[in-house]
Amino acid sequence: MNLVINGEDHHDLPEPLTVRGLITHLGLPEKKIAIERNREIVSKSTFETTELSDGDVLEIIHFIGGG
């Protein structure tokens, strides 16, 4: 599967792949990110069930604390 993540092409990702599976594959901390898929926000409650499709465009935002 091929996805565009934050403007970069990612080829040869495993199929089938859910948002949670992608997070795990990329080694990201699920609690501190937001994901947009094809210009729509993906709710954290649907990470497990939202299946990704070849050609999807994702933006992954990392939250950083500070003060």
C-alpha cells in the first residue's frame, strides 16, 4: 500500500492497515497525536476500525507540551 504522510510518499506498507496499525508501524505515541485522513479528522475512538486505502493522504500532528 502507498500512502502520503505529511507530504512524503510511503511505499510498501502492509495491507490491510488501520490507523492504529499505522501508528504502531511508525512507532508513534497514540495519546499525543492527531490524524487527518483525506482532509477529515480521524477520531481517536475510530483508530482501531478506520481502514486506510491505497493513495490516502494523511497529516499526523504531534502535540508537544510546554509552558
